[in-house]
Amino acid sequence: MMLWAVWAIRNVRRHRPTMKLQRRLPPGPRWWPVVGNIFQLGCRPPHESFARLAHKYGPIMTLWLGSMSTVVVSSDRVAREMFKNHDVTLAGRKIYEAMKGDFGNEGSLITAQYGPHWRMLRRLCTTEFFVTSRLDAMQGVRSRCIDRMVQFIGDVSVTGTGPIDVGRFFFLMSFNLIGNLMFSKDLLDPKSKRGAEFFYHAGKVMEFAGKPNVADFLPILRWFDPQGIRRNTQFHVERAFEIAGGFIGERMEGMGGGGGGGGGEEKRKDFLDVLLEYRGDGVEGPLRFSSRTINVIVFEMFTAGTDTTTSTLEWAMAELLHNPITLQKLQAELRSVIKPNTKLEEQHMESLPYLKAVVKETLRLHPPLPFLVPHMAMDSCEMLGYHIPKETQILVNVWAIGRDPQTWENPLEFRPERFLEPSIVDYKGHHFKFIPFGSGRRMCPAVPLASRVLPMALGSILLAFDWVLVDGVEPTEMDMSERMGITLRKAIPLKAVAIPHKG
């Protein structure tokens, strides 16, 4: 044990800056050998702890998480400087142990380092998957998945079995939506045993990958994986890959046999078709994708698309039930625009500004990824007079930026009206006080899809049902605390009673 302690201290010292260099780093609290500033974070969620420290040390701050040098950005001014003037240099990715598979990061849009291969993947997403023409063509798919969610909730409410787990229905909807976009099929239905297994393993990956891992902060522990996080994560990744590989194999056999839509009807191209038909130049990307790469891309779409959607929609429902006047105002808007006995359609969105404002206000207070996905400095740079060493982890605390009292009036209030004011702020990465999806090159490419799904899903269940809290709980008594996993979720899942609206 003593030998380990000596090695660890020496290793940490090798990673620490000299005193001359340290004076040029962004300010931060004094660190301890081996553990750095970990014990100074307290028991709060990390985004809250970092925001509290930023009040003392400033909106650009240095922390040491074990041997990991971390710069935390906590204001729109610093975020603007980062994304406007240092976007390329800080476009790297800090890869945590749970993300490290046996085959590197090939095919990963989230964890691949910035470079030609990543640019090829990004271009494929923006031109083939999230492009307006394809999203318009898939409008019926989105509508069908949301309709099924409404139907499932209605079935539960009719049986009178009590309150429902709101987040679970959002998760099932978003999982089936991604399944349709990727494979042209619902993965979660009574006939799909493989879909249920894929759902299970994907959920376990998100569970393990969201746990704090001491091996990320103390390098020697990476060899031992003491919490088993990397081992368990990769086990479930491999099981999910086996199932997805079956879907891919079936599609390849169909393509080889000239398959397509049945009965002479042309089949709508889904994203799996795009991946299988891809032909590259062999320079910025491969000539064609391997089955392993396709597996990675498919799995990443599910993990990135389901948990973030679920988190945002569950928080939106929680805030509305917590603020009943806002809920009544939104339902009044919906029911004045949508005729009785009809359903919400995407073409109604332009007539529903308050619905869109509620979604934005939810993203401001509860960004699904409070730090975005961690950035990394690919080279040293100078930012706002401070030195950012190469391989430094960069965390953009968008949770703190969205609650900054210097930027937002009454920032802790849930007040969608702020997004109805003349200077409308959007989340497309240009307004740095509101960047729940990030900004710059590594901004989430799925914003065009999210901007359609979030208001449609939320508006549909608020139009179809009236909602009440369980057991006579008053709105002011709701537990609104948070828990961290891959995304920022409610610590206690939201349960409510859905009452079919008769209008």
C-alpha cells in the first residue's frame, strides 16, 4: 500500500504544472496530492458543486480531479470565447474508461477525436440523417410513434391501475422512434424479443456509463477497474452489438437478394440503408463501413437519442405539474388551436409559441447534459489570458450558464414567457447564454430532430389528457431534486395520473 501511495504521488506530480506555469492557469482552489480537488466538491451533484466554486474562483476555473486537469467554463462570455476563437483547438474528446472498447472509437461520432474520420461521420449525419428533406419524409414515422405512446397511456388510464411512470413512456416512445429511423421497425412490441433484449442491454450501458468511476481520476486503477464499470459496460455493449448485428445481417441478405419494399412498393430508405450503401474515398473515411463500425453508429444513435429525450420531457412535465398556472396556460393554447377530437400535427407548431417556449425553458433549467460531452484541448492555447495545456479536459457548465443571474432575470423561476419576448433566443448554438445542445463543431447534430420531437411529444399528451399528482400531493410539495447518470434526471421519477380529456 505504501509503495502504491509513493507511485501515485510521483505520478500526480508528473501531471501537475510547475509553479511558473501554474500561475498562468485559470484560477482554482488549492489541490491535494493524489486526489486533487475531489474532496472539495462535497456531496452535491458535480454541476452544482462546480457552479458554487465558480462563484469564488471565476467563470473560467482550474480543477484537478485526481490527476485529470480540468478547466470549467461557467459563463456565456467565456463560452463565447471558447467556441468563437478556440473551437478547433478545444474540439478534442476526453475519453472516460467506460467509453473505451476493445476496438477504439471507430465509428463513434461522440467519442472520436476531431479529424478527417470524425468529419466524415458528421457530414454523413447532417446530409443523410438529420437533413430537412429526410426529416420531412419521416414525419409520419414520428407521428405514429407518438400516437402509440398516447394510446399506451390511454390504455393504462382506462384500466384505472393508478399513476404512471411518465419518464418510462417517453423512453419507450423515443426508443421506438430511433428504431424506426434506423431499422424501419418498432423494437419494443410483444412480437420483438430481440428488441426487448436490445432495450435491456442499452439501458444497462447507460446505467454503468453514468456512474462515477475512480479509474478515470487515478491512472493506476485503470488496470484494475475496481468498480467493474468498464467491464460491465463493455459486456452489455457486446450483447447489444450481437442483436443489432442480426438486424444488419438480415438487411444485407435482403439487399443481396434484390430485396426492398414488398409487392413492388419502393421501401423508404432508413439510416441503416444509408450506412450499408455508403462508399467513401478511402482518404477521409473507409471505402465502406465494416459491420463493427455500423454497430457502433447504430448503438450510439440509441444511447444518445433516448436518454436525452426522456430527460427533457420528464423535466418538462415535472415543471408543469409544479407550476399549475403554466400548465393551464399551455393546455389552453393547445385546445384553442387544435379542434376537438383531432390530434396535434407538426404543421400546428407555428401556431403554438407557448408550447415551444415551455420546451426552451425546460432546456434552460434542465439541460440533459449539464457539461455537454467533455471537450479536450488537442493542443495548448491561450484563452482570455490564461494558459490551457494540451490534453486538459474542458467542461462547459451549461447548467450554471442557464441559471446565471447576471444573464437571466429570476433565473430559478420556471417562466416560459421569457422566450416570448422580442429578442427570441434559440438553442442552435449562436446564443451562448443558452446552449443546451452545445455550439461549434462538436454541437449535437440531432438538434433538427429534437426540435420536432420534443414539442410534439409533450403537446400530444397534454392535449389528450389532464394530469394530476398522486395521493393528493400539492405542487409545492413535489421533489424536484436531480440525479446524475449519463443525463440529468429527476432523482425521484415522476409519477402522475392521466385523465382522458373530453373536449
